[in-house]
Amino acid sequence: VYFIPGHATHVLVLNTKTDEIFHIGPELVGQFKWLRSIRVGPIIYGLPCHADSILRIDTRTQGVTLLPLPDGNDEEKNMGPWKYHGGEICPIDGKIYAMPQYATRVLQLDPKTDTLNYVGPHLPGKYKWYGAILGCDNAIYGIPQNAAHVIRIDPSNDEENIVSLHGDFALGGHKWHGGAAAANGKVIVGIPCHAHTVLHIDPGKVPKISLVG
């Protein structure tokens, strides 16, 4: 088991066969560095929270390396802390998409080449989406925390329309904090934070979004 460092200075490993615990990789300074991880074969990727890079762990060699975020424009270079909150790998193209929190664009990682890109429009604001959930249509959905819309990521669309926004909720409010999909992916729900209702999403090119409760 590999543990992604937030405030910790190293990646922590637990050998479940021997119960041995040890550190690997270089010293990694800072707080809230990476939040959440995604495994692709033998490689584990840590998604950036305050860090300016993706954490890459090769479980075959115990190697730990950093993949710097793309430069983008000045806004993206200086987007500061709380960049992304959750991500998911998309079966359509095999790429990982990270959900913008303070970051102004969706982050895309191609695990075949370790190439990083920004996709979709500029999305201003803070605490925008929490959590990335795969639907039955193989698109990825982000749950609005302070954003006014559900975000949908669909690489089967042309490049300009990979990212789309759906629904119309008030900005702010810390509405929902993450969510979950049914076993068949046909329903996605957002978990209430300050909202008084459950967010209900029926996945699709134009998803049906409603409030329950």
C-alpha cells in the first residue's frame, strides 16, 4: 500500500505481506501537497493540491518522480494552493482528468507518455468542484461545491467541447461535497454539504439534473 504525502515529507509504503513500513523517494517539503491518487497499472499518480506537479510512483522500482504542471498562461502559473480536488481515468481515451478547485482549467494527464495538458475553457472561482465520478456514458462528472454548474468531461467530443457545464445553481454556498455513482453508473448523486437536498445526475450528452429530498 502506498500513501500519498500531504504534509508528510516522503511517500510511505506498507508491505501487507510482512507488515513492514518504510519511506521511499526524495524529501518532499510543503503542506497539502497532493490530494487523492489514481493507479494505472504499476504506476500511481498523486493529484496536485498545493503542489506544482503530479507525483509519480513506480511500484516496480519504488521510484518517485515529479511531473511539473504545464506553464499555461500567467493565471495558471500562479494559481497557488488548492488546485485540484479529485480526478478519474476516462475509458474513452485512457487519460486522467483532474477536477479544478482553485485551478482555472481541467488538467489532463496521458499515462502512456506522462504528458500533461490543460483542456476546456477558463473557469474562474474558488472551491469549484469536489470529486470526479465516472458515469455510464464513460464521461466524468464533477460535483459543484461553489460552482454554479455540474462539470462534464467527455473526450469523445471535439477538442473545444471536451468540457461542458450543466445545470444552474447559485454560485457559492459550499453546496455538495463529492458524490458517488450507482453500481451501473446510471445515477450519480452529490452528497449535501450546506445544501438541503441530494444532487441527482442522470448521465448523458445533456445530463438530466435534479434535486432530491
